[in-house]
Amino acid sequence: MPMIFHFFSLFFRTFKNFNQNIFIFLFFYATLSPKPVYVMNI
């Protein structure tokens, strides 16, 4: 789990747009999570 957060921190550092980072984080979270939790939050 810490490795994933470290990967996300390095991945976010390459982008300057904050909204784009949130979108990418939600996309990866939706793909890595066992259940599509993002569907409930829409």
C-alpha cells in the first residue's frame, strides 16, 4: 500500500493541473478497487 501511494505521489508530480490529478487518481482507484465505489459517489 505505501508503494502505491509513493507511485501516486511521483505520478502527480509530473502534472501541474490539480483537477487532472484528482481525475487520474479516481480512475486508478476505480480500476484497482475490487468494487466500483465511485459509482455510489456520483
